[in-house]
Amino acid sequence: MSLPTPSSHSPSPSPFDLAGEVALVTGASSGLGRRFALTLARHGARVVIVARRKDRLETLAGEIAGHGGEALAIAADVGERAQVARAFDEAQALFGPVRILVNNAGLARPGSFLGLKEEDWRGTLDINLDAVVFTAQEAARRMVAAGGGSIVNIASVLAFGVQKGNIAYAVSKAAVMQATRAMALELASKGVRVNAIAPGYFSTEINADYLASPQGETMRRAIPMGRFGEEGELDGALLLLASKAGSFITGTTIVVDGGHLLAVAER
């Protein structure tokens, strides 16, 4: 039996098309999170942007609307589980169930191990790990009820290697990568995929000063591609994991680092 010939007037939709999907991005007021929200909106998703700085969120929502997209700005602290639940409630009331979560909110408090303060250790893990796990749990429960979804956790190359002065951050991101695998194993049969992206060094508000320093220049020279990541260079990994294009991918971490880890391994 021959297969029907596709009509030239009805091209197949892109597997990266997110039309009809609702995506929630944490830490969306600046840096990588801001870019993630813009990227998802430009590919058709209705985007719920969550962070503590409402003024920045509203500016971003206006930018998304200016490009023909839809966005809902919600001021919330991801370290507070009740506020996270409220954000999902508000998202569902306006747009419908969230079926894409980008778990991006995070912080870094650099300092030496010998000088590490308990509040800096605990504060980093509270946001970079605990909030990631419990925001994913909130999302996953709703995704299971809605028939499935995709969770994308943001890890780091420091999940694989370490550098002086970042013990809390490195530990938290390594834990995020392992938590991603554990979540994926439990949720695969329920229609929810869980993956992570481990960015190398991209200049954002959280690290711009460091990357512009002499130490940052030394790091740049060590990257095989000879530069830091540029805006937009995480778009492909994000869209793959969030969309139908990645429908058989779960429990993986995609490293986007210009070969940085190769250089670490070489040394």
C-alpha cells in the first residue's frame, strides 16, 4: 500500500512550534531567564514570567506583547512554596495548565571555603536546589493531571567541574543535575519529561563583573572556542527540550559551553 503524498499546500508544522502551550519561566526578570521567556514566546507559547522584581517583569511582558505574544507577569519568591503554587494557579486561571516549566531562578554567593558562612551556604541551596525541586514538583503534579509536559532545569558546567570560591554554587548545580535524572525516572511513565541545560559562561548580571576581570579573561582564553556564550546560543537546547522535537528525550543534561569542559578534562 502506498503512502499518501503530502500536499504542497499543507507543510508539516515545525517540531519546535509551541503554539497552544503554556510555559512558566522562573527568574525571568533578567539574564538567561529573560531570554528564555522571549524565545518561548516567539515560538508560540503563552508565557508566565516569574521573579521578585515586578517592574522588570512588566517591562518584559510589554516587550513580548509588542512582538505579538502573550505574557503574564507574576511577582513571586520561588523560595516560598505558597507563592509558587499561587503563580501556577494564576497561570492556569488565565492561560490554562502550564505544560512547560523552565526552572531558571538561581543565585551565586562567591567566597572561599574557609570563609563560607552558613547563611550563604543555606541561602544558595535554598534557591538553587530546594526551590528547583519543589517548583518542579508543583509543575509535575499539574502536568500529570493535564496529560503531560516538559520540565527544563538550569544547571551549570560547574555541575561537572569546580573552581575556587564557588563551593555552594557548584554543589547546588551538581545536585540539580542528579535531581533531574531522579525526577525523569519517576515521571517518564506519566508523560512528563525532565531534562537540564548546563550553560558554560554567558555574560549576565550575575557574573558580568567577574567575566570582565583579569580572572575572567584567563578563563576565556581556556575555552576552546575562545569566547564566552552569546545571547541566543541557548535557544536551540531550550526549544529542543521544551518542544515535541525532544519528545523521546528525558533525564539528560545538555552542555552548552563552547568546549569548556573539554579543556577542563584535558588539564
